[in-house]
Amino acid sequence: MLVTMTPAPGEDWSAPFADAPIHATVTLPGSKSLTNRHLVLAALSTTPSRLIGVLVSRDTDLMVQALTALGAVFQRVEGDPTVLDVTPIGLATTTGSITVESGLAGTVMRFIPGVAASTNATVFVDGDEQSYARPMGPVIDGLIQAGARISANGQDPVTNLPLTVHGQGSVPGGAVGIDSGGSSQFVSALLLVGATFQRGLDLRHTGEHTPSPEHIAMTISVLEAAGVRIETPEPNRWMVFPGPITAPDTVVEPDLSNAGPYFAAALATGGSVTVPYWPQETTQIGNRWREILPAFGATVTFEPVAGTNYGNLTVTGRRDDKGHPVITGGGEIADLAELTPTTAALALLADGPTQLTKIGHLRGHETDRLKALSAEAAKLGATIEEGPDYLAFAGGYDLTGTTLDSYADHRMATFGAIIGLAVKDTVVNDIATTAKTMPDFPTAWNTLAAGQRDIRA
């Protein structure tokens, strides 16, 4: 029987090496991106609602704590932390001085100021020290253009945490223009609260490239499901009409982005991994695994489950005539957003070239992911080309095990775990940071590598 222990924060973790193909079914927890959007809309709703399949992780816990501080009530149903009954915030009755801790969660630090702006409270939004480097300027500028009052210890303009929102009971709203090139969350943060503004919101992206359009589509989808009228009259313009938010009872989709490391395990070992409950239609960027992984030589099959809106997605890796795993170069792949670290791991293990492009905004994620991936590749013995908004991999690398840093970034931690399956003596520092979206990842990964076939991620 395999016995595993979850490493403490900051501890080194010996990544398991797989000397045989992995064959497993992996059941994923709820989507972080969807969970935090649903939590915000449930808190802003005019009616109570129930959320089922909520992700339990550091980021979602921080969102629940933030919304609770602003007046929402979240109650577990029969003690199940994945099922929550939500009593909305009474924005006008939220008063006093409130402190919100956002940790390193981009959704919390960017979504909460807009909610706080329509209360009658003074809300101090803080976070981990590393969060102070994450860009906030466009979302704060957008809220100020809409009529919110926000200050930050003399910053002018306000560009980073910590900051203070001076609630005025309501926000006038109207026309707003921001450059969201640094993060799609700047757009989503404003769209989520636009219906609460007196005149609604007429939002324009003024820059050239909008990263992660899938996340904006996700935000629009959950808003429409909550009865919000939203129109896109032209590219990079969104009109949110004022009116009540009526969040329905909702089942949260599994987190398709977090399927990536497990699918990568199939390629790294020449095995197969099946993820059940894969939605037939979804706005999640993780659905792109279906097109990304075949570029690296994988076979991807989807089997719908009759009478449902989901199915089973299976990814099968290749092996040569000697049974060794084969990963082909992925070619050029653009706009990967949060899927980049996992895809970069495959690119390092591939026998041919891969170029990951239009990912410059990742420099403002939990860490500068382009710089981090380049640095960790060098530790492994691989040289990759790091450009302003791209990474280029030659492929065919001879990698050597080493200690990889996670940079307090959950996706850099899982990057290291993937490498460890194929490269002996790989150690990941602070694997515990995966609790941001997958609290049980170290245990699940160890059992996966040990050959267990039924994994709960």
C-alpha cells in the first residue's frame, strides 16, 4: 500500500519517476475560474442560490472569505465543502472598515474591488508580498472611470496592491476604456459588476491584443446564465445593461486546465489517461487540450455519455517499437495562457521543435512565467529562446535531474512534477503551492505514478 505525506509549504519534494506507462482515470475537482466567477455572482444576486461542485482550494477559500467579509453568507450543505448555499450581499447595508486578503489569487485581487465599490464600507485589499508585483492598473483605472473611489498609499495612478476602496453605495458606470493586454481578468472584473452600476457599463479594450479570450467568453456565459443582459456590438467592446443579477443553482464544471498535467503524464510515459465528466460544450480554455496534445503526437478521443452534456476524454501517448515514449515537437502554438507551463514541459520532453507564442502577459501572472520556465529549463540542461512574448524550444534535449523552483506558482510546481515522470532525480521545491487549485495534488500524483488506476485529483 502506497503511503504518502503532503509536504509542508516550502519543503522539497522528490518527484516520482515513472518506469512504466501510466494508465488511469482521473476525476477532477471543480474549475477554479468558474468557481470564483459563480461565487461573485451568487454574492451579488438578488436571490439565494446553491453552488454544487465548488473547488475547495486556497484561491476559492480566499474568495469565499472576501465575499463573507463584504456581507455574503456561505453555508455548507450537509457538511460538504463542495456544495454551498449562498445568501447574497446587501451592498447598501455593508458598512464600516473591512480588510480583505487576496493571497496571490488574481481573481480575488481583481474581482473584489468592483464589488466593494458599491458598498458603503471602506475596504482595504491586501495580499501576499508577491502579489504586489501583479498588475492591477487597468481594472482600477476602469473602476475609477466608472465613478468608484480607490486609493493606494499615494500611488497615482493606482497600479498595485495594497489598495483601499472607498464605497459610496453605488457606482455611476457608463463608458470605460482600458488596455487589457496584461490580463483578461481586467475585462472580466468589470463585466462581473457592470450590471450593478447605475448606468451599466460600456467597456472597450483599447489595446491591440486581448489575451485569454476564452476567459472573457466564460465570464459572459455565467453573466447571461444569471440573467444579465450583455452585448458585444463590435470586437473588443462589451455593453452590460443595468439590472438585477439572479444567480441560478449551478453545477460547476471540472477544472479542464488542471487536466493538463495528468494528460501530460500519458504522453511522458506512453500511457493513457481518461478524464470523466468532460463537458461537450464549454468556455474553459482547458478544452484546448483536445487540439494541443495531438500536436505532440497524442491520440485524443471523446466518448459522449448518452443523456448528458458530458463525456469521457481519453489521451493516449505514443511509444516506439521498443516501448519507449515518443513526444513529437508541437510546432507553433499561440495564446496558451495558463496552459503554457504544462505545454512547456511537453516541449522540453519532445524530440522536435516547439514555439509557444503570444504569451507575453504571463510575465504578470503569479510569477514571470516566461523567465521562470527559461531558468528552470537551463537547470535541466536545456537552452530555450525567451522572447518578449514567446518561448522557442529546439527539442531533442538530454535532460538531467535537478531541483526545480516553483516560484510560489502552482503551475510551475506541476511543470516540475511532469518533468519528474521522465527525468530521474527531479526535485520540486514547494510542491505545496499546488494547493492554490489542487489541494491534494502531491498525493494524487504519487499514486498516479505508482500505477493506481482510479485517481481523484
